[in-house]
Amino acid sequence: PAPAAAAPAAAEDQSVLVSELMTLETIRRKSLDDHAYASLDTARKAMKDGDYPLAREQYKQALEFIGNRPATLAAREEAKAGMAEAFYLESRQAMKRGDTEKALPLAAQAKEFGHPKADRLIEALKDEPKKQPADTSGITHRVNEPQYKEQRDEIRKRLRRSRQYYTTGEYDKALEE
């Protein structure tokens, strides 16, 4: 009778152990998901504020910590799309500043994450000619020349006189001026 009584006790211990392990795993997953969703929220705020490097980092953390389960599939997709968008927007920002060296790798990473407009941005960056600073040493401003100043003053006098003739009804004299 002693071995028969030991078998149900061992089975009961095993079921308690399995129950505890399942509870611990559920708690572990919940804490990982909580951290991941907090990262997603931070990433959304960073995107709204235009802080794309922070947004990328937070989206990356969200991808790392969100489990690959059917229940979390939408959050994982949002994190992937957010990473692509952050790379793309930062690349556009760099392109507007004229920093092609920085913009091209960012656009390539946006393409890796599947951003739909990344290909066009890469083409635009490759086609964009390198801007050469214009030589402004030979430019003289006419405004500073004495002859121009004299002509300008004379033109203003004649326009003023013409306007006076026009208001008094002397149209022929107004046209001559």
C-alpha cells in the first residue's frame, strides 16, 4: 500500500509544480509585454515630437520584448512599421539639410524595414547632384555704385512729377515725364 499512496502524491506534487511554472511564465510574459507596450507609447510620442533616433530605439525595444504570438501580432507590426517610418523621416530630414552622406544609409534601412516610399527616396538621393558652393567673389552690387544712385534719384523725381501732373489732369505732361 505504501508505493500506491506515493504515486498519487508524486502526481499531485508534479501538478502543483506545473501550475507554479505556468503562473511564473504568465507573469514573465506579462512583464515583458508591459515593458514593450510602454516602449511603443514612448516611440509614438517621440515620433510625434520628431525625435526619430529615440523613436527607433523604442520601437526596437518593443520588437525585442513583444512575444511572437497571435495576440501580439498587431503590436509587432506597428513596431516594424514605426521603425521604417522613423528611418524614412530621419532620412528625409537629413536630405533637406543637404546631408546626403547620412540620408542614404537611413533610407536603405527604411527600405529593409519595408517602407513603401524608401525606394523613391533612395533614387532621389542618388540622382541629386552634389551642390557646389557658388563663387560670389566677382559679384558687385549695383546698388552701391554712385551712377546707379544718381539715376535712381532722377527716376524718383520724374515719377513724382508725373504723378502730380496726372492728378491735376495734365495727362500729356504726365506721359512725357
